[in-house]
Amino acid sequence: MIQIHPTAIIDPLAEIDTNVTIGPYAIVQSDVCIGSGTTIGPYTTIERYVTIGADCQISQYAAVGGVPQDLKFDGEKTYLRIGRGTIIREFVTINRGTEFGGGITEVGEENYLMAYTHIAHDCKTGKQVILANNSTLAGHIVLGDNVTVGGLVAIHQFVQIGDFAYIGGKSAVVKDIPPYVIAAGDRATLHGLNNVGLKRHKFPKSTLQQLKKAYRIVFRIGLTVKQASERVKAQVEQIPEVKNFMNFIVESNRGVTR
């Protein structure tokens, strides 16, 4: 059963699935698709070309699908897609993509976006990403799965953050952050593996040991990326996590945080 408050403004061309709840004074524009079981809070605005997956929760005053804050944007038809089970808290802002950046902003499944966070145009987040209060993603940023970003963090455009990385609060991130690590500071620097997070996700002890060996080779003995890559291949077991760690570093365009 769809429940729409009488004060909400819903465009007739919006597609609303079953069991959706839309609160007072919410606005849903045309060319919007809302999945089953999703709740839209009071005073929230869902702008055009937005697809919201099933079982999402969007709190009051969120602004979803706004025009990109990019001077290159010229009114072209671009999109925002939000994955199933994502929670969007109060005053969050998410912009749709630009033609230059591929035309789409993508928020993954089961993300938790805390109050006042901002996701700019053409960003992509993986599954189960957490953005704490006031964290800000500039344009074209890519976050892997299970990334956690602390409060008041600012991430520079085009930066990539690897799977299971943790960014400490009040950090300024200007280079790529490899998977499985902790980074913090202005400008952010690495502080070892994200051991607590990896243990919470039940990574085996043997996997942590191999990642620790790879981390030491890459970041602790002064090797170039090429030298470190060769040594890791020779001295560390090539489990999937080590390969993911090294591939991210070798393929980084911006250069990785040290």
C-alpha cells in the first residue's frame, strides 16, 4: 500500500512502487522511480532522473538528485541511482552526474549517509559504505565496498578509496587511499592496516598477516612502486586481498597516500 501525505507534491510521471511512504511537504518530480518499501521523509526533495532502490530510508530535508555544482554542466540529461537498503539522513545532498563524467552518480546498496553529508556529481560508492556527519565527496570520486569515512572529512575530486579503508575524522584526502588501511590527517597519511574493521568483517588471521607483509614492503622500506610490486609477488602469498591491494596501488592515477 502506498502512503502519501496530502501535503506532498508528486508529479504524475513519477513511478512509485508498492509500500512506499512519502511524508508531509515532500516533493517528487517527474522521471523519478522509487522502489518498494522506501520511506521519504518530510520536506525532502527528489529531483528528476533519480532511481531509488527498494527499502531505502530518506530522512527529512534531504535534497536528492540536484543539478551538479559544476560549471561544465549545461543542462544535459543525467542520472542518479541509489541502491537498495540505503539510509540517507537529514540534510544530505546528492547531485546527479555530468556528461563529462559519464552521466551518472551511483550510491551503492546499504550505504549509510549521516546528516549533512554531500555526494557530488559522478561519484560512485560501493556496498555498505558509511559516511559520517558532514563528510564531503567532491566530483568523480570512487569509494570501494565497506569504506568508512569519518565526520568532517573532505575528499578531493577524482580520488579513489579502496575496499574496507577507514578515513579518520577531520581529514583532507588529496590522493588515493589503498584498500584495507587507515588514513587520517590534513593532508591525510596512512596509519597501518584497518585491523579493527577487518576483524569485524571476519577476515582470517592468515589474510591479515599477508596484508601486513605487503603493507610493510610497499610503505616502510623506501621502495618504488615497481620495486615493491616485484618484491610482494616474490615474498607474499598471492591471495585475492593482496592482489587487490597491489593492483590498486599500481593502477592509481593520482598516486597513493603514503
